[in-house]
Amino acid sequence: MKIFVARLPGTPVFDPAGDQIGRVRDVVVGLRIGRRPNVHGFVVEVQPRRPVFLPITRVRRIEAGSLVFTGRLNMRRFEQRAAETLVIGEMLDLSVRLGDQPMTVYDVAMEEVRPSTWEITKVAVYKGRRREPRIVDWEEVSGFDTLQQDQGASGLISAFESLRAADMASALHDLPSKRRFEIARALNDIRLADVLEELPPDDQIGILETLEPERAADVLEEMGPDDAADLLHDLPAERAAELLALMEPGEAAPVRRLLRYPETSAGGVMTSEPVILPPTATVAEALAHIRQQDLPPAVAAQVYVTRPPNETPTGKYLGVTHFQRLLREPPSTLLGGVLDPSIDPIRPEFTLREVTYYMANYNLVAAPVVDELGRLVGAVTVDDVLDHMLPEGWRERADDHGE
């Protein structure tokens, strides 16, 4: 489905409960060398006349006359990054060329090329005073590169765009610190959070300290609670407390819980956001949850079943089921009937050595962590264990390939 962007301003934006929270003002894209621009998200105007950013990954659907998002909306005032372009504000009415003919941009079309991934695919252009637009492919038009205000940062970010977060982190680590900080500041919050999770602690701290406190808190909110807690552990206590206070209470709560545990315990390395469902949920519902694109494979490998509330700390922990078992069962089967009795939970105070032996002994990629009240408080995944068991500086040495 193609959506022409010039028709979007003023479109009502609704939250998951169906309440209107604002209207679309603009669309934010990232220009890429030799490739179609990717859509980062929307500038949404909320009351009173405050522009905020809505990531495209949180948009559930775009329909005639409405845009519906899922999750939460960060209410920090939108600030355009160096590598970002506003379609309405900067692209429309721009002078470009179609072949050797001078043209003016009338509109552009965005299209979902993969789930939650949108690109600008078409351009409507016209010539002279008669506004009879021609719709052509993005690749046929030249001249948009004049919009890149910071050629250095924009060019590098464009080159890094297709890299996985771990590979981009490696590329950033190899840059001089001044350049690394410049590129990091130009990334949007979600991308920067993904990259920070893959950087060595010294790089994480260096980048975080270059950000304004409000933005640093926003980036921590986008990180997994366990990664955010690890980073805050490495900061001076006063700085960590300042950033925690600036985070949204609902985002800070799981991080605060993780910070209570020793850094080298099961509680200190676990994720507080595993997939949790009640025993009355069906196999079909469980499979829909683990299919979510943003779930890491180790987290998606198992579904934890508890009494409500179904978020950590939960009600009574009942058991766990593996995705392979889910694939073998009829979709209508209730989760309460497909639990694996062979997997016992571990306690938050388990040491990393104890966790490692436990997971290796039972060939697990993840293990439930249950407190003294029988509540699920998180899950330790194999990547959590590896991150803490590998020697210090392993990320830097990973690029040596054994040389």
C-alpha cells in the first residue's frame, strides 16, 4: 500500500485505547546514498502545540483519516537530527531533476517494504506553472542530496544504515572519539539504544555523557531494562540517580528492580521483559507473541505462564513452554496444558557460575527467575550469561578473528 505523504498532515493520531492524542504534522525520513530513504517516523503535534516523535515501529496501522499506534509515546519535544529530513518541511516544492529536465517535487509516496519497515518509493513531480504531476520511481529523480545538511555525519550514517547493531557498534568503536560522538548524537533514540547495547562500557559511558540529560534518559528508556541497568551500574551513583529520575516512572521501575541485585547474580543479568501469558491463553496467541520482530531470539524461545498480573513481578509462576512444543500443538490448545515439568526456576541470588552450570546441564537458551514469593521476576538468556562470562574487552578482540 502506497501512502502519499502530503495527505497526512492533520491526520488524527489515536493511542491503543482509541483516544486521540494529537495530529500528524510531518514525516521524518533518513536519506541514504544510492538507496531509497527509510521512514523513521512521524512528528505528531500534541496539546498544547507540542511536537513529539512517533517511531514508525510503533505504528499499528495507517488508514484513511487516522493513524493508530501501539505502546507508549515519548512526550519529549521533537528535535530533528543531522541525518534526518522532514518530508513536508524540506522535500515538497524542492527543485530536482528528472533526467535532464528541471522539476519541482509535488509529493512523495511511502510504502511498507517489510513489516514495520517503510521507504519512500515514489515521487510526484511537475514542471513549470502547470501542476500536472508525474509519478516516477525515487531512483529516477536526482537532487535530493542537497538536503543533507551535515554531509560527513549523514554520509557515514547512510553507509551504516544497513548494518546490524553489533556491526555498527564495531564500526563506531574504531572511529576517533570526536567522530564517534558526532555520529552517535545524530542517530535517533531507538537506533542509538540498539547500538549502545553492543558497545563496550567505556564507549557507552563516553557517548551517554555527551548527551543532554533528558535525551540520555530517553535513550535508556529505549534500551532493554537489563542493558540499561548494566550501563547505570557503571556510572557514578549521582549520575545514575539523576538519569533514573528523568526516566518515565513506568520505564524506570524495572531498571530499579534490576539494580537491587548484585551485578554478577541471576537477578543482575536477567531480562525483566520475557514473554508472559496466562494459562488460559492459547497456543495461537503465544505464537503471535513470539513472532514479534523486535524480540531477540533467545527471549522468543520460551513463553512463561503465570497468574495475573502478566508482567514482572508477576502473579504465581506456573511454568514454561518452549516454542518447539507450541509448534507441535493445535492452535486452540491452552498454555496451561503444555507446560514443561522438567524446567525448574532459578532464584535471583544464584551466582553466574551456578546459572551457567544449570543452563548447560539442561541445554537451555533461557531460564525463569522466580523470587521467594513464587513470582516470576525475569528470565536469564544465554546471551546475558555470555556477555558477563566472556573476558573484559571481548568485543574489541572479536574483530581480530584470532589473529
